[in-house]
Amino acid sequence: FEKFVNVILHGNNFVRKRGWGGKELGFGGYYGDGTIQGLASYFYGHLEVNRSIELNRCYYNTMVDEPYDFNEDLNKKFCYTGHPMSECQDCQRTPIHNIFTAHFTSSCGKPEHCEPDHDVSLCVDLLQKWHNIRHSLEEEWKKKYDASKYNPKSFTIDESSESSEEEDLMHIFHGHCHEAGRLGYIPMEFPNVTDQLI
């Protein structure tokens, strides 16, 4: 861990817009190469080569992305991971109970984007899971702090409403979105306990 921190503090081999290790080492050139994504690749691919194993991308840090790429020049589909097509795993079909961590990005969008419509049902499941965890934390804080210190806002459905969109928003997002889309997100509030920390 200390070695990891030292790499960050000293900026070892960090090249702006090229990532960690620069062009020569080949750990840059992709979105996020200057962040923890690129740093981890550089650290374990260059500095600590024998101390890592590649985990299954469908179970760890899943992005629920497409499994195939289409090469127009060859008019042929290829597996993104380089595996033969017969062994190409489709992360979009992974049962949620097999997933350890998720990376909310382009395929599913961010939890705060309040997008209830997805072609991939796993995206809906993962977004719902994220909002379940947020809801669970909020409920815990409600029990721990009185209303003067913690009184979070949330969206509730009007009993007379027959809107299926509102029902979807409640079902998936636990009242954290008052409408679909990025402007509909209700940001998380934290308990007002600063007086207890002084």
C-alpha cells in the first residue's frame, strides 16, 4: 500500500495525456488512464509484475458491456477480450448474485442519471441494488439521528397517480429520483453532526 501511495505522490513515470508509464510502456491511451484505472495497470503490470492476477471482468468491476466488437474491414465479429468466439463470455447475461463489484459507466449509466429504461435487465438490477444500499444507509441514519440532524428528501408517489413511470422510478430508485433523467436525481444528504466532531 505504501509503495502504491509513493508512486502517486512522486508521480513516477506519469505523462500527461499518456497515463502512467507514458507511451513507451503502453499503460495509457484509454479513458481513465490517468486515474486509479491506469495506475493499477501500471503498478501491477510494470512495478509489481508477479503480484497480480487478472480477475473475470464479468464478476469484478463489471461494466455490463457488449462482449463483441465488429471489424468492418473483415466483416467479422470478434470477442473484446481476445478469446475465441466459442469462449467469449457475455457479461450482460451474468446472474447478479455472481457479481462482486460493478463499475457504473456507459452501458448502465450512473445511479444518479435516473434512467429506468435499459435494454439489459442486469443494468436495472445493478442500479436497483445501488439504490437499495443508499436507502439502507439512509434508514440507518434515520434511526441514529433525530430529525433536526437528519431529515433526507425523497420522492413519493401520489396515491391517485396511475403513472407507470412513477412506479418504475420508485421501484428502481427508492424515491431518489423525482423524474427520469439527470435533472430528476435527489442528491444524498448527510447527517448534520459537525457539532459532534468538534
